[in-house]
Amino acid sequence: MTGRAEGDLEVRVLLTAIARSGRLALLLGAVAAVVAAVVLVVLPGKYEGTLVVVPVPSTRAAGGLAGAASLLGSTLDLGSSGFDATRDVVAYLLRSRTVLLAAAERPYQGRPLAIPIVQREPNPGDEEGLLSDLRRALRVTSSKETGFVTLTLRARDSGAVRAFLAEVVGQTQRLFSEVAQSQARQLLRAQERRLDSAEAELHDREDQLLRFDEGNRMVAPRSRLSLERARLERGVTSAAQVHEQVIADRQSAIARELEEAPAIAVVERLPQELYPKPKRVLFRALLLGAAIAVASVLLGVARELARGPRALPS
């Protein structure tokens, strides 16, 4: 009986605390909702720009280069296939430090683009903070089903949204081309070393055949000397074929180095005019008011319980 009475007393204390703080909580929630609605209405709206791009697969002929890689060994196997634009590669480049910081420093109406986008001026001493803000502002998503990559950016200046998205795409193209051409230059240097080796091998085989002919004016058919001469001739023929293949591979590497490799193509461009994103003022104001009201009730209950048990009116 005593335990049950104490339990009833605690429930009555809790209900009394909720009743006492309920009116104040409702008042605070209503005031917070009104203030939030006014602030949301007064604040300028944000414009949202969405751009959809797709990686451009490589169209380079890789036959000669693959053969070159097989002769060079497994260390050049990656170089033979080339640095290709995939969905994950493009998504990474769009959010990379090089691309975002370069786009943030691009002039826009006499000031860097970072100011209208994230209200922050580029500063060499605070690149990490700027980079973090830019990555929060620019949302990059990719689809496994279609391979498309979507860029979404929100800011209060529609022109800045357009300029920033265009600059990000342009910087990504430039960075991809630099990396691809750098890899092509490395492959070209490897092909040149192969060409030197193939030329030396061909000259050595030709010299061996020449010395054999000079030392053996008469070679009887089906003799050991005739077999040796046939072996030397096959060596010269094989070295000549390798030399021709290396020359063709070197020309392919030169073409790759000079090629402007595209990374992405724009599937859906920005519309002609961007409109402010709906603010959903009523929903946000009610949500904030309800949150403050609940917090006020919980605070009132905690205060009542902290005072300890008191005599309640019968």
C-alpha cells in the first residue's frame, strides 16, 4: 500500500509540473514560431542550380599500346589502358581541392566567387575552412544505374550559382586533361626507351649475321653452318619486327600526348532563369515553435522534480 501511494504521488507531481509549465511552453513556442516566420520572410531567398554530367569514355585505340605494355611488362599495364573518366573519378575531381579552390578564386563582379557562394573570401591561411564550406554548399551525387553525376548548388546570387557550376566543370576538364597528358608523357618516355633498346638489338643481330657471312664465304646446304645462318636470319627478322612495332607504339604515344582528352559531357544544363527555392516558412516556423515548446515543458518538469516531493492539494 505504501509503495502504491508513493507511485501515485510521483505521477501527480509529474502531471502538476507539466500543467504548470504547459502555458509558458505554448507561449514561448508561439513567440518563437512568429519570430522564425518573420526572419525567414525577411531573409533573401536562395537560388538552386542543378547540372547533370556524364563521364566521356575513352575512344583511343589501345591495340598498339596494349601490345607495348605486354612487351614492357606488368608495370606499364595501367598506362596502356590510359587514365579514363569513370563515374567515381569524375565525382572525386568535381569535389577535389584543386578544382574547388580554383573555382572559388575565379573573379565574379570584381570579387572572388567564394564570397557570394559561401560568404567567405579566399585566404591562403584558411584553405581548409573554405574547402569545407564549399563542399557543404556543392552537393555531388552519382547514379550507378545511369552513370550520371549531378551537381547541386544553392546560393543567394543566381549569377554566382551559374558561374561557379560552370567553373567547376571547366576546372574538372582541365585537371583531367593535365593528368591524362602527364600519363601519356610518361608512356612516351617509356616508348622512347623501348625504341632505343629495339634499335640496339636490331643492330646487334645484323652485326652477328654480317660477321658470320664475312667469315663463311661458302655455306653448304643442310650443314651446321647453314643452320646457324638460318638462326641468325630469324633473329634479324624478329628484331626488325619488334623495331617496327615499337615505332608504331611510339607514334601512338605521341598522338595521346597531343590529344585533348575530354572528361565529362553536360547532359542537363542550367535553365535560362533560376527561381528562388521555396522557403517553406510555415513548416519551419511550426517545427521550431514545437521544438521550443517541448524543450520548455521538459525544463519545467525537471525543475519540479529537482525540488523534491512536496505536499499536493487533496
